[in-house]
Amino acid sequence: MNLQLNDLASQLIEDVNESPEDYRIRRHDVENNGLLLDFGVESEGGIEAGVALAAICMSGLADVSMVPGMIGNIGWPHIAVETDAPVAACLFSQYAGWQINVGKFFAMGSGPMRAVAAKEPLFDKLWYREEADQIVGVLETGKLPDAEVFQFIADATDVEPEDVVLCVAPTSSMAGNLQVVARSIETAMHKLHELGFDVNRVRSGYGIAPLPPVAKNDLEGIGRTNDAILYGARVTLWVMGDDESIAEIAQRVPSFSSPSYGRPFLEIFEAAGRDFYKIDPLLFSPAQVVFQNLETGRVHVAGNVNESVLRTSFGIT
């Protein structure tokens, strides 16, 4: 299977690059390098920028939209995601699995460039990688990457620096905030993969999660966006195969299956010394997951939205 995810994402880049002002984003010149699109570091960004960034993260293999929802009795915008290619869109492209460490620069790398670098074990386990003439990446960071970062990514993906396209946004920006919350299906898919479930059995996915208020800094943004998923995301997966294995895995997928569940993520993060790797990895999953078996018609449901934690995290009084 070779989907050419970078080619698909490059088509979306063309649309954004033609009229960045429509998205309230900026192009930056990086000497002797490729294209840098700023979705929220030195630019304002906005809802449309966030939707575009989330779509680029998934190589255009998912539809992203803002839909009405509720937190208790309060009308609240939610981010909905739907895809018929959940493995490719979420695991091969969207998952933030590549740490970009260059000097003092650090960012979590998403997007289809990961499928070319193939630094993560999941690409070996799921037998996927690709070559590309132009690679596309999304960096979650509050600092614009310099020429050294472009060179580092070019070296890892076997392209020239001028063939690297990077889209950048901090968590505490409108676009960065939205693109993280568009990861509801991704967290379910990655959790299933980590639990040893055959993710290729998942044929389609739909996810919805509340869009948090944009935080005043990235630390609080990390807390709020994670809470939106852990305590507010609801995901439906259409799955093939036997009901026994689905029933067994269902109760292990939602975030409540982790002993760390129940506190706002920022508290958990601080208790771990702000080290993601000291947090139970099984915490990172949606609040609720619904499995619909395409072969038997059976439905398996696990987990619930935790309105109390959402109110605390979002500052709702």
C-alpha cells in the first residue's frame, strides 16, 4: 500500500499558500530552504486556519468541521472529524510521534513527513513507509524553525531542504488549539495499536471533542487540549471481525482505563515533572468509544464524558 500521503498534503498546501491572508497566516522566508507557513507563532490564525492545519495533518484523508455541542447546559463549539482511512490519516500522518530536537529548538512533529522518515516503531509494525519529492510536516511549537531545522528534517527524509514544507502553530493559538482537538479518532486508533488490536479492522471513524478556550500560554494550552480529548471526546469506530475481541478491547480503550484518570491534565503533567514520558501512556485516549461491528451489527460502548473536569479545565464558572 502506497497512498503518497505527502503528495495529498501538498495539494492542501497549495490552496493555503495561494492566499495565506484569507487564513490570517504568514509565509516566512528561510534562506535556501523550503516553505514555512506560520499558523500562529507570529500570525493570528483563526478557525479556518485550524481546520486547514488539521486537514494537512491528516493528508486530506479526513473531513474536519466545527459543529454545535453542549457542555452541560452551555452551548459549546465542538470539532468533528470523519474519515474512511483511519489508519493512514491518523497513524501514518496525524500522530505526533516524531520529536524534532535541533539545538535549542524542540517540537512535536506530525503530518505525512513521518511516513518518509519512518523513525517510529509503528511504521515497521504496520508495514508502511513512503518516498516523496516534497515532504510536508506540522510542528507544534511556539518558535519558528530555522535553517538548521529544515536541514535536519531534509536529512531524515532524504530530500533537499528546499523540498521541505513546515506548518507551525503553538498550542496557545487559535489554529494550534483546534488542530490538537481534531485528534479524537487518532487517540483511539493509537490506543488500539498500543493494546495490540489489529487497527486495519477499523474501516471508518467519527470523532467529536469540545474546543477549549485558547489558553494564555502553551503550558495551559497543553492542559486544556488534552482534557478536551481525555474527558470530552466521543469516538465511533466501524469495525470488522468477531464481537468477542471487540468486547474485550472496548473497556480498555477510553481514558478511564488509566489509573491517572480523573484530574485535570495539567495537574497530572506537573506531578510528572512536565515529562510526558512519565505519564501512563494508556491515559491518552478519548472519554468515550463506541464500536459498531459491520459484520454482526452489534454495538459496544465504553466510557463517558466527564463534564466536571471539563468545566474546571476550561474555566467555566
